[in-house]
Amino acid sequence: MSFPAPNSLSGFQILQHLRIRQVTRSTIWFMFISVLLATTACNSRPTSNIAMTPQVVATYWPAELIGKLVEVDGCLRVNDRDSDTSYLLVWPADLALAVKNDTVQIVIGTVTGDRKEVTLHIGEMVRLSGGETRQLDERLKQTVPGRCLGPYWVVGNEISPLK
């Protein structure tokens, strides 16, 4: 004669247990597939007919340099009136210049579109916004002839002759 083991399941209980596990597996697979589909749908890129135009922002250093505009060996410099420093002028992308004889024609706003023209003459006192640096980043370094040495003055957007 056999006695049932204390925590043993009857055949009916085993079948019920297996069905519950089967339902649970089906539910788990259903949830997994639902999450995958939802994730895929959420990651699709929205389409738009709106063309975005990037806004151009120019930043300038706010310091001020006042001194005499000079040309030394083809390098445009300003001799600071308050010190013995002669700064090589470095022109960022928003400024363009043309030098003809002793006239320096500068166009400000070539990138930003806030266009303004200034004319300076070599030998006159000038006021320039911008800032001093001993080292140039790679983009600015490409605009400076190799023979022109620092210290450098990165020119800002305020340029004027002193009267």
C-alpha cells in the first residue's frame, strides 16, 4: 500500500499547473513581441517637409586694442599704445580684408550677414575689439602666413580708425 507524499500533486493538479505555465509562457511571448513592435514603431524617423535653416552665430572676444596699424614683412600688426607689444592681427571667418598699398578694406559680417565695411590706413591709430592669445586653434592658424609670428590679436566685429 502506498501513501501519498505530503506535498505531492494529483494528476488533475499537475494538468492545471502545466496549463497555467503554458498560459504564462504565451503571455510572456505576447508581451515580448508587443514591446519589440512598440519599440520599433517609436524609433522610426518622422518625415517632415519643413526645411530647417541653421542659424549662424558668431562670437567675438570683448577686449579692446588701441594702437598704430603697421605692416611688417607682409604681416598686418597693431602696436599697442599702452605697452611695447606688437600684435599680429588674425581675422576670423566672419571678417574679410583686402590690402592695397596703405589702405586696408575690411568687410565684417561675411558669414553672419550683418555686413559692414570699414577702411583703415597703415600708419593710423585704430581701435579693435577682440582678444589676445599666444596660441591659435587650427582653423585660425590656417589663415596666418607662417612667417607672421605672435602674439596674436583675434579681431572682433568693432573696428574703427581713431580720429
